[in-house]
Amino acid sequence: MNKTRKLETLEGVVRSAKGAKSLTVSVPMIVKHPKYAKYLHRDRVFHVHDESNEAREGDRVAICQCRPISKTKHWRLVKVVKRGESI
């Protein structure tokens, strides 16, 4: 039986690209405070597998879930949406 499941896809900014084939991507989230009902801006950080080392710091990237690649890497790079500005 071949079931297709929809994988979660997120978009964020590369914070670090120092590891070999690894990225750290920050994804902004808006959460509602349970008591005060105020909306707060938070960031979630994901460790992402980048097979071809194409993304650099500051790039906006799309990532999706995958099988566990290491202890902390459970996401892989789908594409670079927008290149960051080089300094």
C-alpha cells in the first residue's frame, strides 16, 4: 500500500551555515499568550540538511520534514527562495 502523506513545509532565514551540509534556520512564529491573549513573536530554530551546500547565511529558504538524519537534523532544504545580501 503506497500512502502519500503531506509533509510540513516552512520558510525561514539561515542563521548559520558553518557546518558541512548543515544549516541552522530560524522560522518566525506568532503565538497567543494563554492568559493575556496578546500575540507574541517568537522564533523556532531548526537544524537542516543541505546536501549540496547551496545556502548561505541570510538566505530565505524553504525546508520540509524528512527522516532523522542525525540526532538533531530532521529537516532538509527544499530550495533557496531568496538570496541574502552579501556584505
